[in-house]
Amino acid sequence: MTDLADREWRLIREESWDGPTNMALDEVAAETAAAGGPRTLRVYRWEPSTLSLGYHQDPETIDWGYAEREGITVTRRPTGGGGIYHDSEGDISYSIVAPAAELPSKLIDSYHLLCEPVLRGFSRMGVDARFAQEPQPEIHHPACYLRELHPAHDVVAGTEGRKVSGNAQYRQRDAVIQHGSLTYEVRTEPHLAVFRDHEVEPEAFEGRVTGIHEESGVSRDGAVAALESALSEWAEAEDGSWSDTELERAREIARGKYADDRWTRERVDPTG
């Protein structure tokens, strides 16, 4: 592992992309880092709102009709866990991408290192956030935010310890990608309705999940700015952007994989 600040990092400030393109951009950032290019910190939103399925998730757990009626995109993440409803307003997402050789080989150590700026960002938002410590029983397995909390990568907030952020990692082309979802404002109805036969009462969901706005009252723009500044200072990153080549490559990956039903519904990678 090397000192992160000794390497070239770029911060790509909040952008809006559809679900398949967001997942493809993570892959492109990994390719760039593995090839000796800059490491990437990015903050992004999902436009339109998107349900990202965990890699192993059964598509039969999803109410596809509801998603179509409500204009919610569905794609599949390369990371595990349950489905996450990413509301275009209520969700703030980030990714951190760097060569694997520069990060701890032990998974929990890697999580704790890469979550440092996320927790620092929460602090700047006025949110009392920390890794989950107290076990809480699973409410609904297909929904990521309603699974049993994991102390390595689930972040909770407030005196009741409700989940406010989930984080996940995977390796792509000798690089590590960590991406995560921070709940800005809880959107109970669509978060439950995208799952078939959930039988979860809204009160149960809201008793498990909280949002940044509820915890601190900070504006969404203020929350994004706090996260971006914490990420930038953590790695001494310069403001950056995607190259034309990276964007072209991301569109290719999005079309060929993340927007393809074979990937989303069958977990078959059409790109081979």
C-alpha cells in the first residue's frame, strides 16, 4: 500500500447519469487507474431514478411493472447485497477507484480506509454517523437497506442507529472500485414498492432508515459540497473530468452490458 496523496487523483464533481452509464463509468475509471492514469473520486446522481440490483439478486424479487410505470430504470451492480432504490433527489452516490496494489489487501481495512472521507463528509454535514455496531435483524432480504447491518460497510446515524449509507467494493482490471449510496431524503413508498411481496410496513422501513436532511437539515447542495470537499482533501485531489475516450468507452459498456436485459435479468455478461 502507498500513501494515497503521493498519487494522482481527480475529483469529478456531481454529475447526473442514467443507471447503466453510472455503472459503466466505474468500470472505465478502473481501466484508467489500472493503466497508470489518475485515480478517481466521483460524486453522482441517478437520472432517472434507478433500482440497482445486487450481483446475485433474483430478478423475481422485483416488481418490474411498478418500475416501468414509474419510469424507474433497473440495472444490476457488479457488487453484492440487495437492491437499492436510488432516487434522483433523495440519493447521493460516490465512487472511489484506485489500483489494487495501492490499497490494503484485507477487505475490512480497505473499507475503513476508503470510508474515512465519507464519514468525514457526514461530520461536515452535521450528521452523527459511524459504522454499524449493534446487530439488527433482517426485515426484507431483497432490499439492501433492510438486511442485517454489517459493521464493515454499513453506516448508521443518530441516537437510534438507523442506516444512512451502504458501501460495497469489487475489483476490476487490477483496480479496486468502492461505491456507496448516501440517503439524503428517505423515499419510503418507491423504495418498498419496487420489491414484490415485501409485506413491509412504512413504519418499519422508516424505523430502520434515515436521511441526511432528517438528521441535520442541511440542503442537498450543502451535503454534496461537504462530501466533495472531504473526498478531495482526503486524497489531495485536483478537480477533473472524463476524457472523450472515457465517455465513449462508458457508453459502449453501458449499451453492451448494463442496459442489456441479459445482464439485468439473467446476470449474463453479453460482453463476455
